[in-house]
Amino acid sequence: MNKDIAGISLGSIGLAFIIIIATLIARKVFDTYIKRFLKKLTDKTRTKYDGLLLDAIGTPISAIILIAGGYYAILALQLPTEPYDIAAFITVAFNIAVSAIVIWSLFRLSNFLAKLLMGMFSKMDQEMADNFAPLITQAVKITVVGIGVLVVIQNLGYSIGSVLAGLGIGGLAIALAAQDTIANLFGTFVMIMDKPFKVGDWVRFRDIDGDVESIGFRSTKVRTWEKTLKILPNKLLTSEVIENFSEMPKRRVSVKIGIPYSTPPDKVLELRDKMEAILHDDPSVDQDYLFVYFDNFAPSALELFVYYFTTTTVWKEYLEVRQTINIKFMRAAAELGISFAFPSQTVYFGDTLSVDNNPEIRIPENVIS
């Protein structure tokens, strides 16, 4: 004689109980033995990616075992279909739970795939891999999650083909609305290939001057010297001129130094020689290309043109080198009794020429204009 509880036979209850016990045992065996065994195997291999793969899928598999066991235990109860079809509801709930675990698993797996791709890129170009790591990770995650969403739609009983067809109908409107986004996305790919700059580089774009803070799918963030954050669409960065100061192999110094018109020619040349010697003797000055010349008769001074490069491109160090060289120039001029000129005017009074507030200097009559 069959007995039942709330319309459910004792045999069904016993079977459900056995399924639950078997599920818990299977989950325990997987977590305690199989995962540990696989972990020991992956630790012995040279590659790190098998360990990452195990970490990515291990926990979701454990969750699937538990949910599947619970689902089949409920089905074993042979629940009545009146007044409500509880089994059908449980089936829908099971499909939703499985779909959620699939998306979760794919999301965890995306981290593994991103690191795998980063490893491949780093073998080809370590610099590109380091700078575009966040971008590649985002791309993998979006792709994997997109696939997961399609799997969920399929598991819920909807046709993926009809969904994609519906997207095709509205695709034109979406494309028109997303023109800028698509342009920025292509700009991102161009930046990945051309590598005009990397995270941390000092760049100038139009009136924006600062350090690259991050490179994303749609935009690049630049931290300016005022510490404001500028967000630049990537499509602009691939169609405009960008100055990358971090790529300078050396840094230029170009300056004109004025000395008074009263300085004798021999003194001018002697000062020029001393200044050139100072540049040659300084290890912070690049010796491949430098010169000092008496360049011009300027309105207020005789001008010496000084042109050289520093071996450092770091701004603070560059300023320190310039300061050191300038002080040495001042000392060399002082040793020769030469002062540096400043904007001034020469005033004529009859046959007397006043130069630097010294009215005693006499000029021949035929020189006076």
C-alpha cells in the first residue's frame, strides 16, 4: 500500500532525498579532491594559464552541481500540476539560474582570456600590452558577456535568430545614433596600432597639456598641470597633431644673450669661446650638437646665440642644467669684466654720444647722425 505526504509518495520523497545526498557528496568530492588534484597538476606546469583557467571555472562548476541536484530532486517529487504547475515553474527558475551561472562563469573566464591575450601581446610588444591592458580586458569582457546574454536568451526559449533579425531592423537607427561612438572605437584601434602615446606620457593636444592618465574605448583622459581632468574623444586624437614630449631623446635650449655695444670685439670673441668651453665641459650637455656665435646687432645689445641640448628630458633636471649653465655664463662674463645688456636707448647731444649713462665717451663727427 503506497503512502503519501501532501499528495507526494514516500518513494518520490525518498528518491529526492537520495538525489540531494548524492549532490552534496558529488560537490564535496569535486571541491575537496578533484579541484585539489587539478590544482596540484597546474602548479607543476610551466604555464600559469591553466591555473587561471581552473580558478575561473572551478567555483561555477561547484554551483552548477548544487543547482542541478536540487532541480532533479524537486522533479523526483512528481509535484502535482493542479492548480499550479509547480514543476514547470521550477524548470523556468532552473533555466534562469543556469543562465546566470553561465554569464558569471563567462565573466570569470574573461579575466583568464584577457590575461591570455595580454601574454600573447607582451611577447610581440610589451609596451603596447602594458598600456592597453585595460582596453583589451574591457573588450574581452564585453564580448564574452554578449555571448552569455545570447546563451541566456536561447535557454529561456527565445530564438536568437529572431532577436538578431529584430536588431537588424533597428540597426540603421542605432548606427546613426552611434556614429560618434563608432568613430571613437575606430580611433581606439588606430591608437592601438600606431601607439602615438602611452599611459604616463606627457602630451600636448591643441590647448591641452598634461599626462595621459588612462586610455579607454571611447576616450582618453589627460591630467593637466592645473590638475584638472580632460576627457578627449579618441576620434579627435587620431585626426589631430599630438606632441609627445615624453618621446624626446634630449631637450633643446635656445637662448640669446645680450652684451653692451661698448664691449670690444676681442672680448666678445673671448666670451664666446669661454661659453662654448663651458658647454663642452658639462656632462649634462649633449655634445653631438651645440654652438655659440656672435649672432646679431640687436637694438639694445650685441647678441650671442647659444644653442644646445640637455641629456635629460625630465623637466626638473632640465631646469637645473639650464640654471647651472647660466650661472657659469655669468661668472665667465664677470671674469672678463663684461656685463649683460638690458633694453636701453642711446641719446645724441651734439658731438657727444651718451652710452650707458657715460657722457664722456666721444665719437668722431662723421659718426654722428
